Amino acid sequence: MERTDLIRECLSDFDVENSIEIHSVTDLSGGTGMGSSGAFCVELLNVLCTYRDLTLGRIELAERAFEIEPNRL
């Protein structure tokens, strides 16, 4: 899975269609089994909630991330 695929799915989940710039810096490579993709997905969803002026609880963020990362990609 490419990180861009994950970003695209998260943006789609929040109906973001206009131009938006996202920067991601990590010390941990994807595919290490350390959960970095899941953590990235949760935080990106959290940022998009702020962008859309929405408030989601931790459980709902985790559930949405779980729907996106292992199920759609």
C-alpha cells in the first residue's frame, strides 16, 4: 500500500475535492508491522475533522481508520 492511496481514501471519506497540500515526515518505513500506517490514518482523519470543523471521538476516529486502512486498501 502506498501512503498516497491512504491519503486519497481519507480525502475521499471527507469529500475533499479542492486542492489541499499534505506533508508527511516519518522515521519509520511502511510495512514494518509497527502500526505506522494505522496511526497515520487516524491522525490524518483527525486533521481532516479539524479542516471540516467536525468533532469525532477517539473511538469513531479509530473505527473510520479501520474501515479505510485494512478494508478499502
